[in-house]
Amino acid sequence: AHLARLRIASHDGICPVTHREQTILARIREIPEGFVRSYGDCSPGAPRMTGTVLSKSDDPGLPWWRVVRADGSLAKADRQRALLEAEGVPFIGTRVDMGIARVRGAVAPLDDPPT
């Protein structure tokens, strides 16, 4: 499994990725070009955890721009919009048209790994 490097306070600047973080990163990587998921879609019940994982990620291949707020608004404004528009993601005004662009399908809750 591909593990992203995460930058957090540690002696070497890299901390192991938890199972929950791996699951969130996998959900982000699964978003197809031209589509989006909300922070809550990537981490049901804990959307802020998605933001935390994204902010710590040091993986240049992670399609962070495909994660938007549930209402379709963008956390990274013009930079994020340019990347999404280049992929053909539809907008209504300043927001992603979630009715068209949101990846469909249920996402299982984040579970801790089996012990």
C-alpha cells in the first residue's frame, strides 16, 4: 500500500500514518478526474480530520483539489478552482455543482484497524 509522508512535529519531521489517515488518503486518491468529494465524504462524521490529513500530507501526487466543502465551496479559492476547471468540473457561480460533480456511492465510516 502506498503511504503518504506526513509532516508533523517529530525529530525527523515524518510521523507514521495511522490506519484512519490511510483510509482518508485512499478515499482522496480514488476520486476520479472531473469529480469531487466533500471533506465529510472522505471522513464521515469527522470532516475536519480530512482537512488535518490534507494539511499534513507531503505527497505531490495526492489530488487535494478534488476535496471541497459539502456546499461546493472551495478552501483554496482560485488555485483550487483552476485545477478543477482544467478537469472539467462544473461550477454554479463560485461553487462546484455538487449535484453533477460529487462522487456517488456510500462511504463506510472510518473504523479503527482490527486488533
